[in-house]
Amino acid sequence: MTVVGFDFGTTNSLVSVVIGDNRAENLVDETGRPVPSIVKYEGLRKVVGQAAKDELDATDLGIHGSFVKSPKTYLGKETMTVEGVERSPIDVTHDVIEHVRKCALAVAEKENYLSEITEAVATIPVNMNGRQRRDLRDAYNRSGIRVVQFVHEPFAALYGHFRPRMGTDFAHRFDRKNILVVDWGGGTLDLTLCRLDSGRVVQLQNAGTSDLGGDHFDAALRNWIVGRVVNDPSVIGWDRRRQLRHKCEQLKIKLSEVERATLYINNFHTESGEPLKQVVTRDDLESIAKPMIDRAMDSITALLDAAHLSGSQVSMCLVTGGMSQMPAIVSRLRELFGHRVEVSSNSATLVAQGAAWIAHDRQQLELAKDIEVRIARGSYFPLLKAGTRVPFEGQELVDDKLNLYCADPRDGHAKFQFCTPTRPGTDIPRTDPRDEFGALRLNVDRRAQRLFERLTLTTKLDADGVVHIAAMSQLNGHRASTALYDLQFGISLGSVKSDGGVAADPDPPTPAAEALHEIGSVVLRSNIADKKDESYVPGDLELLSKQSGYFDRRYGKASQMQIEERLYYQPCARCKRMVNDPECRCGSRR
């Protein structure tokens, strides 16, 4: 069964499929372009795609009367109101996906590429959170499409750029080099900094924002024109503002090719019936766009700083997305990276093509970096190792448990800090810098002895590429959980996979039990021994309790620590209250 690449974009959507083993074909609509991600509701009738865009001429991202533009931005919310009707963002997203699927199938069946679309590698922005991914997967499922896996949009673009060139001098030139992908579309700016290494590509750092997409440039240009042609902008109705915004989008695209253009709308002024006629130069547009471009450059600099790299250490800056055609953006990138800026020739379709190649090669994403929990005294313990494969939908989740202990419970909280090494790979030294990207606080017994209250940490990696972490106190049953989705991934380039093996865990750090620790810090307790000796076994382990007379003090089998551990987890024999409960006064009465 053929798996397609599906780029459900904020502004436009596209399906691509690899034909044979040598080319990716775009399954576009009847106009030969990607399908606009727009839907209009007229009672029970739906107008989707290009037909809806022709009617919309919208102002900004969002809902306008009976139109919904960029429904992906509403995923994760319970409902949205469209013309007074409460609708589910999943249903609205499904309507667009279903239309794109039908458009793609119409082309695929005509060209005899494939007869159905039931599985896809789907692309997502780098900042899409866990709930949004679940909702998007649900929308695909409602169209009968199983999402094999999600891939970050700029990561897919990089794969699509290099995959057809594998084995050539071009690909060899960038081996062991750093590459920055700037995917700047109508809805989002997505960045991923990657490294190629012997036929593999791994992400080093990611960043993304929905505040700097091309639609915001269109809105800024519209507002600039309105401020020049009318004294009171409030007199311009929604219809005119929508029409003007659409004209500004066309004008922005035109100014990428010419130095000067005229925006003209007949009968624009309602009272006088006069037209709107405004000459706009490329310099005008660049002046309007400069604050947004400055913010984007700041984001790129921050990304490089987080990876401890300079612009000179980036061997290629690959630019894709609709905004890649804007000369001012390319010029600013070249100020930073010089001749190493490469603007994709197929920027509108590269993301979908990359996803199609990943699907064709049956590649499976792997974690690029260890996911660690910070242990007291500055040690780190890997919860998931670099190289752990992200499960496909339907595969068993990656699941692991770890026992920890609170080193200092005086404030009643155990604090878990989660991080990744800045560098990808396994066996990263403790002295290397870490990026912290999550935290968790669990209630513990503030009266407990240090290192006695066992805390179970459960880690699960799901098919959405999200790590779910849950902590529980074995003593009082308190629970807390969090989800980590800002992860970096690695993948092989080409149809031949790497062995995919996961390196063995290094010896776990074992901080000294007698050391002083920060309040709430957690530690590991060593659970390995050099000989068969039951005195090493925790006293609360049920195995010891089943041994007749083991805890009888007359025989002296149990150590004092084992006796204390056993009593710690056993309720009072008289009142049945747990240890340290102030209501238990049985001992004082005796």
C-alpha cells in the first residue's frame, strides 16, 4: 500500500507521492496549485479550497462570517463559532483534509499513480503541542487516513532537498556540516538547525512562531494603505477590508518581481464611489516589513546561540515556503550567511515532497538526544536514550519506569527537571551543557526520612512524538504528570536504513546518600550488587516479607535499614494510619 506525504498547511495544503524510485509527484488541484486551507459554510453546503478563497478575500488568519481560514490554528480548542454556529475545530479541519484528499485522488487516478489514500506521513509545525497533534490525527482519521507518523515541516523540507541528491557530490559536500532550514510560509515561521553525518540527519535545535507568517505581512501592508487613503479607518467595512487584504497579498507577491506596482480597487469609497488607487514601491513594502523581519532574524540568532554555534558554522541556509521569494528576507539572510543561502526552487511543494520521500523510504524517526531527568548534585539520568525510535501509529508505545527517592522532603515537594544535552548522540559527558525543557512537581510527605519515600517515574513515547511523564509517590499515592513535545529527531537519508540499535545505558549516577541536597531534589539509589546477599534488598520488598522469620529480631537476618524500610511502608498495626501521620498516637499511649 502506497503511503503519501501530506502537508496540511496553515495557508495551503498538498499531497505528494513518490513514483517509482526516482521522482516525487505533487497531486495538486485542477488549477495546478496547492489547495488553499479555507472552508466556507452555507447552511449544509460547504465550499472548500480555491473556490472558498476566491470568495473570501480575507483580512487575517481566523474566522470571517461563514469562512474559516487556516483551521489548523484552532486545533486544541474545544469549539469555534462560525456564523453563530458552534463547530468543532477537528470537524472543520477534517473538511479541508477531505477536500485535499479528493483533489489529490482525482489527479492520482487520472495519472494512474494510486487509487486510494489511506496512509500518510503528515507534516506539522515544530511548535505544535501534544493536544493539537492528537486533534489533527483525529481529523485525518475521520477522512480514512492513518497518520503513520508526524514530521516537522522544515525537517521534511530538508529531507526532500537532499534525498534525490544522495550519492552525489552535492550531498557529500555537506557531510558532517550544519544546515539551517528556514521554512517561512503564510501562517508560520519554522526553523530547524540540523547536522548531516554519514547518511543521517539529526536536529540540533528547533524554533517556531505563528506571529510572523506571510499573512501578517499582508495585514501590515493593508493597514499602511488604509492609513494613507482615509482619515478614519473605522468607516471601511469588513467587505472592503477583506477585498483590500486580498489585493495586498497579490501586491506583495508582485513586488517580489518588480520595483513598483499599483493597487487599484474600483468603487472602493462607499459614499463617493471613488476608486482606491495607491502606488506602492518595493522600498515601501520593505520598510513596512522591517520590524517583522528583524524579529525573525533575532529568532535565528537565538537558535544559533542555543546550539552554541555562530553563523559562520552553518554550511547551508535552506530557505523554503512562500515568503522565501521576498527579496528583503533573502537579503537579510545573506547578511548573516553570505553565499551559503540557498532558496529552494520548489519552495511551495518541498515540504510535501520530503514527507513523500520519508514515506517511500519507510523511515522511522528516532530521538536525536537523550531525554534526561536531573538528579541531585548535578547528575543526569537518561529516561529515553538517543536512537529510541518513535513508534508508528499502531505500534506499542515506548514505556519505561524508574524508581527515585526524595533527598530532602522538607518543603513537601519533589522537583523533577527534564532536559536534553545540547549535542545529539549517546554517552554525552555530564559536563556538557543541557537544555531544560520541562519540569514536574510532586507532593511528598514533608515529615518523611530522606531517601525513604519511593517515587515512581513513568515515561512513555507515543506515535505523535510526544513524551508523557507521570510521577507517583508510593507512600501516599499522590500523582503528577506532564508532556514534552519540543523534541529533536534524527533520520537516515535514503532507502537503506541504519541498524537503528540503541546503545546500552551507561552506569547510572549514584550520589552519596550522606551528601547534603537541595530541598526537593531527587536521587537514584543503586540496585546492583557484587554478590548474592539479601541485606542489599530493600526492606519493603514483598519477597523478603514472605520469608519466614526474616524480620524476627531474634534471628538477626534483617539489617536495621531493612527493618525501617519495611515499617515505613506498613500501616500502623493498631490504627492502620500511615507512617508520620500525626493522628497516630498508638506508640505514645503504650
